[in-house]
Amino acid sequence: MKTVLTFLLLLMPAFLVQAQESRTCCDENAVVKFSRFGSDMEFVSAHNEPGGYKLSNAQGTMITFSTPDGKTGNAYEVKAETPANKYLLVFHEWYGLNDYIKSECDKWSSELGVNVIGVDLYDGKVAANNKEASQYVQSVETERGINIIKGVREYAPKDAIFATMGWCFGGGWSCQAAILLEEKCKACVIYYGMPEENKEKLAKLSAPVYGIFASKDKWINSEVVSSFVNNMSLLGKKVTVKVYDAEHAFSNPSNPNHDEKAATDAKALVVDFLKENFK
């Protein structure tokens, strides 16, 4: 009996480690899964260095707001020319809330006539190169990101309605924000970002989703997209997907694989989608 007990005690550490690894695997959420791409050198090299683009004649201003974890969040806010209760939340790529993303916020506000908030998930950090971007994307804690989104929700007026949009790293967070905002979110756009896989979380999603993906994307690939569409269909959720014969991050002009034709077509589809649903 003593020999058996000793043997079991020796086995316990290995069993506990295995169980912990199993829980980590099963509990891994979509944004954490995407963050692991930051250590994939092929993924890193698929992005051009962000360069020195500078925003001129900015329409918006930087704001700060309280977050539920006792901290403050940052964002770039562009107010609609005509006062409105519509807020488009824009989520940055893996470089952070840089001048390129701010310029996109300006453009989308003018295009749609809505307030736009470019959400800063890096808490003030902006990557100057791919090495920094790789570090920042892996350092984002899911709970902190959720608290930032909650802070934005509280910053907006009580009667505010929302739409979400993001690219790459931000595409996944666009999906997370739409889930978090529930019925207050009227539309969600994901540009080649990691969609949520957990059906219990997706069940809370109220907004229709438009997904823009690339057939040559090795990371947000056809398997990821098909699984997402299938999960949404099983839950009776509205989802529309457009897949282009292009590479990951094809919509960003600084990307070495930028596809202007596909980017222009995708934007037209997204504009129509938002105008139809964001009301």
C-alpha cells in the first residue's frame, strides 16, 4: 500500500502540469490565440515597417477616460459634423494607435457622418518597427482590453449606439467589443482578424457581422473563416463574408502585399453594410 501511495504521489506533479496545459489550451481565447502570431517570424515579416506617416489637419483629438479597473484609457475621438448618438469604435492593427489609424478614423467619420473613437489597446505605446509591434501585441492582457472597451462604453452618452471595426489584431478585438456591447452594437466589421470561436460568447453577439478575409492568409485562413461562419450559422447569427484573392493585411497601403483594387472594393462593401445596419 505504501509503495502504491508513493507511486501516485510521484505521478501527481506530471498530472497537474498536464491538466494545467489542457485547461490553458481549452480556455485560450481568440485574442490570445492571435497574439501568439507575434512570435511567428513569417507573420512578422509579412508586415512592412510602419514608416513615418504623419497626420496633417487632424479632425479629432486624443481623449482619456476612466476604466473599471481603476486606471484610465486613451483614444482618438472624431466628433460627427452634425451631433449624433452613433459611435463607430475603431480598433488598430498591431502597430498601435498611430497616425495612419487616426487618419482612418477621420475618413470614416466623414464617410458615415458618425462619431468615431479610435480605441488604444496598447495604453499609449505605438510601435516604431516590427520588433516593437511583436512585443506589444503579445503583451496585451485580455482583461485590460475588456476594461478599456467598458470605459469607452461609459464615456459615450447613455443613448449611444455602436458599431465596431478593426484590422488584423484589431479585427479580433472588433468582434470582442461587439460581443461585449450586446444589443447596443448594431454592426461589426472584421478585417482579417481572429474571430471568436467560443459559441457561448458568440451567443451574446447581437450585431450582424461583415468579415473581410484573404484567401492567401496563412494565419486567419480558410479553416478559421469556415469555422466562424459555421458557428454563427448554428447560432442563427447574421454573418456575411467576402474573401479576396489577396494576402493578410492587404488593405493597408504600407503593406508590401497591399492590393488597392481589393481594398477599394472591400471598403465600398463595408460602407454599404454600415449604412444599412448602423441605425
